[in-house]
Amino acid sequence: MVEGMQGAIAAPGIQEGLATGTIAYHMTEIQVIKVWGEPDDVTIAADPGGLVASLIFGGPDWKQQTVSIYHSSYHRVVFESNFRSGPLYVVDWSPK
């Protein structure tokens, strides 16, 4: 899917989430903070990209995952970026 199209498809869910105080796929870290506030803990992990990324981009790239934990409300949000220079977007959260 083309990146611009992905944002266009996700936008209605994001706007609804911001309006109702819920999380939606493809939200950014800033949007999640607007909904749930600052997290109590943040864990960041990065993995080297695979052979395809090396061939396409001329060298290893990284996939980053950030997990935000909210202790008082028992919420957890997982953000991922496919490339070290790319933005992080919500890929999972709990409770839903």
C-alpha cells in the first residue's frame, strides 16, 4: 500500500480516537499522549533490517519498536517504525 494512501485510510479512525479518547491504529506517539497522557515507562528495541532492506537501501536499516506503559490505568501501547528514520505508529495496544 502506498504510504500516503495508508494515512488517508487511517485518518478517520485517528480523528475519532482523538475525539473520544481512544487509541487507533497508525496514531503517532504525540497523538497517544493527547489521549492517554505521558506514559510511566517506555521501552525501545531495534532490530537490523533483513536482506531485502539491505539490497534496496544499500545497507542495513533498522526496525524500531517502542512500548509505552501506563501503570495507573494498566494500558500498554506498541509503536513500530520500519526504518530508523521513519516515524513511529501504533500497531497494537491493550486494553482495546
